[in-house]
Amino acid sequence: MASDTTARWWRPALECSPDAALGVEAAAGQQQRFADLDAMVGRLLSLALSGRPLARVMPGSAQSSDRVEVDILTAQERAWCGEAFGVREQQRRGAWFVPQKMSLKAGGVNLPSLLRARPAYAVTLAGDDTARLHVVDSADAVLLWALLMPLFETLLEPVRVRAAGPTGTREEQRQLWSAVEDRYRSLGIDSGALEVFRFGGGWHLLDRAGQQQARLRLLDALAAVDPVQLAARHRMLMLQGLMSAFAKKAKTGTPLARRVLTRALQPVVSGYFAGDWLAVLDYLHAPPHPDEEVITALPEPRLYVGMSSQAADMAAQAGIPESELHAMLAAFMGGGTSLSPVEERSAALRDWWAAFDEAHALQKPGMAPLWGLVDQDPMSVSRTVQGFTPQLYAHLLPAEILDKVSRLWETATLPRHPGSIVSNPRPHLTMAEALGPAAEFWHGVGLTAWFCCEGPMSRTTLSGIERYYQQPLAALQAAGYPVDPGLFEELRAAEQQLGPEEEITDSRDSTVETDYGTLTFTTSMGRGIRRDGFEQVRDLITRHRRQWAHKHLDAYVEHRWRHELEDVAHQHHRHVAAKGQPPTLIQFARFATQAANRWTGGDLGALYTAIGEPAPSRQARPARLLEGDGGYDFARRVYQELGGQPIVQDSLAHKPEEARRQWQLDRLATESLRYLQLQEALGQPPTAKQFGAHRLAWPWPGEEDEGWPILQRVLATLTRGAAVSGHSPSIAVPADSVRALESPTLTKGANALLQTEPTTVEVATTGVPVDVSAVLLSREGKVRSDSDLVFYNHPSHGGVAISGSTVTADLEQVPGDVTTIAVVASIDLEAQPAAVFDQRTTWRADMTQPSGTQLSFTPAPFTSGETVVVTVELYRHGGGWKTRAVGQGYDTGLAGLATDYGINVEN
């Protein structure tokens, strides 16, 4: 065993600079173990600072994860990284803390390259370059997470802090920059590079070109430092944190790994010790704790499901009556039967499938479409879509099937409130999710056949079914239960045999009395097409569906529950391996709730039993506010009480603002179901914060302040609940405001006169942070120069100024060759890299003038992944000014808008 002096070699390194600590490390003979690592990181750092991108993100699909690669590794480095950073290799060394999924801001390591190549938009582009990894399975991802991203975050912190803008008090900003300077000094970087960045250094006085030059000077200062030495000093900075944490826990001997390795220190061990805690102890010359257990592999999941079917054999082997064994199994399962909750639901799914199959097989022309036979998202109580019948299953499926689904799936657990089992407002939706891609595909193909033949329109053709349903088909193929490709060949052939297209028309007669008698007018309007031949297509789909079910259904249903339960068991074992103890109920719920809701009615205790683990506590079963499939009925009542009126198709075109209001009321009504679940779980109505009221759009002049107590009052009345709690409105709420909404608004494309005076445009958003900017445009619709882009780093120009989310344009001071001012909102992708404008992330533009002009524009939700939008325009008209509600979105980001407006993104 090492001497006491040798064992404590690292303690002097805690109190000195990284350079001095490296000297202590070398004297102890420990530096050589990092030589290859420091050399590799130094080489990558040198390339990056010279302008080479390091990482490449390859986007995945809805069914597959993004991928990320570090492109410029040599063959030798790649082989070494595979052994050091491979996920399985790290796990074999006990690093079960490596995240299973993560959002990797890989663009951070490419920021130096972007700053040199595209300085005007470097930070935004780097923020866009984020890999959303559903499964972390590559050495490159671990290399980035553990080593490269922490290094580049430290080195480029001045750029990131200045791009984010000032936060906190003046004293907090001074402390922040003091800490940045200390880190730079400890890494041997010339602090002069921070002169203009630091607090009070004059950053805000620089124009855009000046700020870009300052960033480039910072890169040059970093590049002037020996890259291997810089990598080694940063390594020691990280290891000093690890040593300090170890020392704090080592007062009575070597601590257990789980007592030292906080989330911040886990990547340090993965990055510098290949995930090996024993290597850390060897480096520190410390013996392992006697209770330390390094788990190199997880036990295979063992499920306790299906034992009732084996009861006879088990009883015979044990020499006891079968009835006694069934009683023992019932006690083990915690219920009144030896059938496990999973077996009950599996049997119910097979029964449901038989009724579902029969409904499709009996479908005939003249009947209503079967859209609504399988419950699906999104739920809506305001719109009537042609061909869709909400809860159609309630009219077509046998009563015993409906009762069984309602009984088995009527409860659920909320992931954040697992202490209680609460009402499930949509049991048929949860049941359909348990069946997964089989229900999605076979129901979808049946509907497509109907709409292709009986009209009025279809989203795809019979020939396009294989492509249209490629995601559920791929999922079935991957699970081992593929659909026979012959189905698609027969559908393509059947399409050629359909009858000619016939127009579907709606006719209406009206009569007029004249001096010459009664005249009758017939008005006809086409609303789609149909083609004869549905029965033949229905029969061939039915034949294939029944062949698939005969061959696969039983095994497929077992695969569905077995796959989910084994994943829960694996996550449980992984938690034990990483933490050294079983998960708490809240920790268990994070990865087990979905399986519990689908297979045990939300009962986590029953799920624990199914995977053979003891439950840490029992869940409560509070009084329920919903029964059976009552979610739809309750949401409709809430919608009506809030003033909702079903949207007819004409409203979408002729009354878009009213249609938008109805959609917002619809959303509140459907979200009220979650409110009831929270009320059951909490034992009282949730507060606005617990409910997440800020994420929703509130169609009242006072927005959330006015709408939240209205919603609470409606829900309390409908549930005969207790007094309203949680959120106090800042304005008085009129008694009749439940059904009142008045607001001066513009519709998309509409315009209005403005006075030639200062005009304020404020952009308010929900659900996502945005940056607001303004673009001054000439008669040609282009900027005169890049200075015509007014944003947070260039906050005023040509009579236009930016402050936060507000644009102020003094129309008298705007240069004469500027004819249009476009107000732009762009999502802050550094704060939320995956965000887009959609139904949950909305915006509104409010325009005001001193003379009293007040206008508002709220667009319909975007649907195409837009991240940048032109909200409104102020433009010259006949010697004066007008405003136009634009609402034009860009799914190509800032680069697309810059191209349209002639902004040079390279500069």
C-alpha cells in the first residue's frame, strides 16, 4: 500500500493554479496517464480555433434519434475513443450514470468556426446545431458530452454571455465577469482579450462590426496559447473539482462513488477516466471503500406475468390444490383474482380487436365513416370535421367491450404526482396507445380505403398507402410482426379497378313568387369525389387484416407489454447500479408511468410486482371527479360554460379571429381534464403555476389574469368543488365576462391608418422566448445596408429603436428612402433549441400611438416548423403611414429572412 505521504500527493494541488497542480501531478508520476488524451484534445482545439468545424449533427426522423459525429478524428484516435468513450465500454467499468438520452448542443464546439466564417449569425447558427439524442449509443456523443463541450463552454464563455445580454444586478454582473477572468487567468490566457467583454469594458458602445472583431480577437488570443497545455490546464481545472469533492467526503476514509459523483462531476469521470471509478481511486492513491460495488452488467429482467395460466402445472409440482395456488397468486398480485393486471388488459385488447375487426368488415356505402372508432389526439370539442364522429366507438362497439375498456383503463398516474392514482378522462385513448402501431395502421388503412372510394377526399391514394403509413409499418417490421407486402400490391391493382370519378354535390332548392308564377332555383355545390368499388377494397383489407391477426396478434400483444415492462425493469436495475439504491416512488414514476397507465391502470405497486421488485410505498386512491369515459362530456360542458360555440367551416375563412378565439376556448376545455387530475392528486384545486397556466392562450382582454379565475369558477361549479384557489387576478372580473370578449384586432393581411407620430409595436409571446428586431426596407423591399437591421446588438437606427420585445418607430424621423419597417420575432434557439411557433407557442403584436390608436394582431397557429416570423409592417401610403398585419413565417430561420431582405449573412 502507498505511504501516507504518497497517498496524499494530490492535496497540495487543491490550493494552487492548474499549472502548479500539473507540476504536482507530474512529480507524483500521474501525468503520463493523460498524455495521449491531452494531445488529442489539444489537436482538436487547435483545429477548431483555426476555423475547422469539429462536430456534425445528422437529423433523425420522428421514429429515429439524431446522430452526432466528431468528424476530424484520426483512425488511431477513433479506435482509442471507441474503447474509452463507447457507452457499453463505460458501463462495463461501472459508469451507469452516462445519460441514456440528452440534448447535445454540439454547435458549441463549432462556434469558433462559425465566428470566423459567418460572424453575423454565428451564435444563432451554433444554437441551431443541437442533436436531440433519444438513445445515447455512440462514443462520439460521450466524447462531446464529457470532454469537448465543457472545454469549449469555458473558453467561449465571454461570447455566450455577451450574446445573451446583461442579466442580474450590476454587482452580479461584476461577479460574473470576475469569475470569467479568474478562469482565463488560471488557464494561462491573456486577460487582455477580455478587455472589451468585461463589465464596464464598453461592449455596448461597439457597433455590430466592432463586436465581431472583438470576438475574432478573442479567438486569436486563445489560439496563441499552446493547445496541449491549454487542454491539460482545463483538465486539471476539472480534476481539482473532483479532488475537492473527494476530500470533503473522505474525512473517515475513502467515500463511496455515489457520495462524490454529483451530476456535474459525472462527465469528469467519463471524460478523463473512461467512466472507471477504480481508475479515479488509483489516480488518487486511495483504496476502494469496503462496500463499493462496481456493477459491470445489469441483471436480466424477470417478469411475473402470466403465472395463472401455469397454475395447474405449478400446483402439481408443489403438491397443493390448484385452487389454493390461485388464492396464493391473487394475494401476490394484490387483487381478487390470480390474473395479473397485465393479463386482464391483454385479454381485453384481444376482445377489442375482434369487435374492431367486425366493425371494419361490415362497413358499407351509405354508412358513416369509421373515423372516431379508435380514439386519438388531438382532442377537440369545438370543430366538426367532415367524416369524423367523436367517440364513435361508443355507438358501434358492444357494451361489454366498452365497459371492459372503461373499467380497466379508467385510472392513471401523473408522472409528477405519483403518490395518487387519479381519473383517466380518456380510457379508450390509453387502450389504443397500448395496442400501438397495429391499431394505427389497420384502422388507418381502412379509413383510407373508405375516403378514397366514398369520398369526399383522402389524404393519400390506395397506391400511396405503403408510403403514407411507413412509420407504423416500420415499427411493426422492427418488432417482428410485419404486414404482408402483398397487401400493397393488391391495393395498387384494386385502384385500377375502381369506377370512374363521380362528383359529390350538395343541392338546395329555393322558390320565388313572381307575377308569372313560382320559380324554383336549384343550387348545387361540389364537395368532393367518390368512386365505386369500396366493397372489393374492404374485403381484401379485411382478408389481410385477419391473416395478420391470426398469425401475429397474440404474440404482438405479448410483445407490447413485455417490451414495456422489461424496459421498466432495466431502468430500475440501471438506477440501482448508478445510485447504489432502489429508486424512490417519484424517481420510479419518471420512467414507469407510461407502462403503468397502459398495463396496470396507473397502479405503480402492481407494476413493481410485475417486475419482481418491492414497492417503496402505496399510492392513494382519492375520490374521483370523473367516471369511465366521461372526459369528452366534461370538456364539452366546460367549453359551453366558457362561451364556446362550435366552429363551422365558414368561420375559418370569414371570421378568423372568432375562429381563433373558439380554438383557444377549446384548448382550455380540453386542458380542464388535466386540471381535474391535478385536483385529485393534490387534494385541492391546483394553482396557476401547478397547472401551467402561462403556457396557454387566454382569449380575454386581461389574458391569464382575467381568464384563470373564470376557468376556476366554471370548474368549481361543474364539479361542485371548493373555493377557488391559487391565483389572484390583478384586475376586476365582470360577472358576465365568461362569455365576453372584445378586442380591437386586425386579421391577417388587413391594414389600418396610422398617424405620423411615434408608434410602438409590442410583441407578446406564450410558451417560447423570442428576440424582436426591426428591418428598414427600401422601395425594392431590400435593406439599404446591413445597418438597417435593428436588433439587441444594434438597438437604434433611422428613427427606429428596440427595447426588449418592443419596437418604437418615430415615423417623422424615418429616412425618406425607407418605405417599410418590418417587425420580426425570432425564437431564441439558444434558450430552447427545439422550439417552433405552433399551437403551444404563439404570439401577438399590439400597436399603440400617443393620439390613441390601438390595434392588435394575433395570427392563427403556425404548423410548418416556423422559427422566425414577420409580425406586422409599418409602411408609407399616400404621404402618410399605414400598418399591415403580415404573419409571414419562415421555417428556414433567420437565414431565409435575411435572404429575402438582402441582408448579407456573411457579414
